[in-house]
Amino acid sequence: MVGGNRGTAHARSLMWEERYSGSDGYLFGTAPAAVLAENPWVVLEGASALCVAHGEGRNTVHLARHGMNVTAFDPSPTAIARAGTLAVDADVSVDARVSDWDAWNWSEQYDMVVAIFIQFADPAFRARQFSNMQSALRSGGRILLHGYRPEQIGRGTGGPPFIENMYTEALLREAFEGWTIERCAVYERDQRSGSAHVGQAALIDFIARKP
């Protein structure tokens, strides 16, 4: 089983590297996701943040620009290199590292964990994701999740084609039972994020504080 997990993680890493390296520019653009741009209250100047599977850095750079101490990882060397360029252009510092999910040190503690469009995970992997991110948060720390709902399937405007990978309000509330929910919103949005997320999308925001 362990060997199988490693093989799957390696395959995911290769897939993302191929996807990023095959793009001429920033695949998802350089502007932050709407959940960050439209909810500035989540940013705490001087606080620490971990951005998981952060891609080319559009969200990490946004947080750093607003005064957060940001650590991030992604399995794609191309994505990490582009994130570094974006940080230099914005004159901010981001500790961005190449790592797949299971190789990350989840014992490190942060004030906020940011997970935006990480729905490459099936339900079993998603349970591990949620557990890992919970352990990486200090008591009172905040998790921010942003992704697609089941209604996204078949639209061709972003996200995986697997309904079981999608988020629902009930799923997230159950996964973070006992946490203080600060925002749980479902909505439709016409996205224009690079060449990968373009068109009408069924989205969900979930922001909650760890007990």
C-alpha cells in the first residue's frame, strides 16, 4: 500500500509538472483567487501562512504583499520557479519549496493554512489532506478552503471531472465539526484566471478557526 501511495504521488507530481511546463505563461494567471481578493479580513499582517499545492504563486504573493509570512509548496519545479519570479516582481519574500503532499512536514505550525483548488484528491486522499492541514494549524488558527461544487461537473471551465472530488457545504461542515465557521458561501462566478479557469463556475468558500 505504501508503495502504491508513493507511485500515485509521483504520477500526480509528473502530471502537474507536465501541465505547468507545457504552458507558455501563468496557467492560472497572476491575480489572486476571488476568495482572497474579496475577503481581505482573512489577512493578518505579521502572521504565518502555509499555502498548500500553491501552483505558480498568485495567492502566496498576494498574502505576502499584504504583510503575511508565507510558506508554500507545490510538486512542480516549473510552478515554483514561476512563483519565485512573481515574488521578485512584487518585491516580496515567499518561502516556496518543491514538495509533493506526503513529503511535506505537517508538524510545522502556522496561523493560517490556505488551500485553493486542491481537488485533485479523491475522498480517501481528501480525508488525509484535511487531517494534515488541521495538524499544521495552531490552536485558534484559520483554514481557508476554496474550490468547486458538484454542479461544476461537465462545464469545462476548470477542475477535475470527478464529482466525488467536489466540495459541498455539508461535507465541509462535517469535516470541520466543532470549528468556528467564519464564512461558508456557495455561489456562481464567471472566472477569468489565466487559460485554465475561464467561464461560469460553481464555487464554494469555507473559512473556519481551529478550536
